[in-house]
Amino acid sequence: MAEPIAAAALAIEALLGWPARLHAVTGHPVGLFARFIGAADRRLNRREWPDHRRRLAGLAAMALLIVLTAAAAALVEALVRALAGAWAWPVLALLAWPAMAARSLDDHVRPIRAALNAGDLPAARRAVGMIVGRDTQRLDAPGVTRAAIESLAESFCDGVVAPLFWLLVLGLPGVWVLKAINTADSMIGHREEPYGPYGWAAARIDDLAMLIPARLSGVLLCLAGSGGWRTMARDHAAHASPNAGWPEAAMAGVLGVRLAGPIAYDGVLADKPWIGKEGRDVQAADLGRALTVYRRACVILGAIALMGAASWPG
């Protein structure tokens, strides 16, 4: 019964997002993961240990995070199915809803577009700084636009396609284990200290979890934009991540623009290669075009989930 659960969870999130009032009262479930990951980091990430021991410590932390999350989610799903019977699917959809982020991502990108359209570069920098990790204070309008488009494409995979995929494959445990892995990767999956060897397991496990969703995301964006196939096939490997390059290259090809390139992190310029190098420089209007492609891709994904739910027996 995963299909109707997935379709309903997508629909609820598309309608409501994650309301600010609800967030103010309850926070978000990933906050539980963040607290566990932070506590494990303080106890197990000892920089005086040799690299191999730090890698093992990071792997142990990830194993415990995954096992606890999977066990808790499986227990909840079993209880709901036992108590609600044939009506378990809407309850499970509600429990999967916070793991989806289609509407939430749209809500974060729209203010960037509005600020760019109004010519308010400081506001655009502040807004894009909420969804990217790079330095934003010195970005010009094209730099802000590029950062927003790249984040939109990558987050389509992380926040929409991947949760739906793992919900369909492994049910409630699948989607919440994915969110736990994503949270760990964002917090500790960095090559730089103080993580380094300790964060290795988080980064590699996240790479594995996103392997199939990343490629599906690229395909969906190409379908939504009626193009981009050649750029995706050629330039996906130009990204440092084995997965993020697929949706970003697809979006670059669909829009006919250059993405990535040199980027500053913590005041240090990283000379990254261009994705879609034959494309033109981005303009502020391209963010609106990217949002249109993103929304079409979400509709295609939702239609697939809905068709699966409609065809599900019983």
C-alpha cells in the first residue's frame, strides 16, 4: 500500500508545506536526528585519535542512527497498521508528510526571485543564504541566481524525489532513515576538520542513498523542460558530488545556462568547473524559468505517484 501513502503525503505537503506555526510549536522531526548526531559527535569525534579509528567511530555513529531510526519507524508503522486496519494509509501519509519538501522548497526560492525582480540585491543575498552554504555577501545578481538555481535542482532530488523513492521502496522506515542520513551528511559529512575522517561514513552512506534518486531527478527535469539530455549526460561528472551533478546538469541544459564554476566558501575561492559550459550566463529571469521547470517536474512525479495509487489493488 505504499503507492497511496506516497501520493497522499506528496499532496499534503504540496498543500501545506511545513507551516511556520506548526514549526514554532513542534519544530521539525529532523531536529531529533540533529540532536543525536550532535551528541554522538561530541562523544565519538576525538581529533587526537588516528584517522582509521575516527572513521570507525563515524561508522558506528551512523549505524546506530540508522538502526534506531529504522526500528522506531517500523514500530510506529506496525502499530498504525494494526490499530487502523484499512485506514492505516492516511495516517501513514501524515507521518510521512514532514519528510517531503516540494512546497517548502518552492516557498524558500520564491523570495529570492521576488528580491531579484525588485532589484533588491541585499535581500536576495539574505534569502539565498538560507538555502546554500557558500558565501553570499559578495555575490552579484547572476551569482545569486546561479546559487538559487543550483540549490533548487539539487534539492529537487534531496527533498522530493529521494523521499518519495525510499517511501515507495521501504515504507515509513525508508523515508525517515533517508532523512536521518541526509541530516548527518549536512552536519558532519565534510572533508574539512573538525569532521574529516569522522564524517566519511555519513558522506558515503548519503551518496549510496541518493544514487538512484539523483538520476531519476535528472530525467524528470529533462522531461519537464523538454531538453537537457545531452548536457546532463556530459556534465553530471563535473560536479564534486557523484549525485548532485545529475539534476544540476539537467537544469543547466534545460535552461541553456552555465551553472557552478568558481565558488567561495568561508572566504576561500574554489575553482570548480562549469556545468553547461556552452550555455550563456544566467540572468535574474532564469530563476523564474527554473521554478517553472521544477514545478512541472513535481507535477510529473505527483502524477506518477497518483497513477500508481489508482492502480493499486484493493
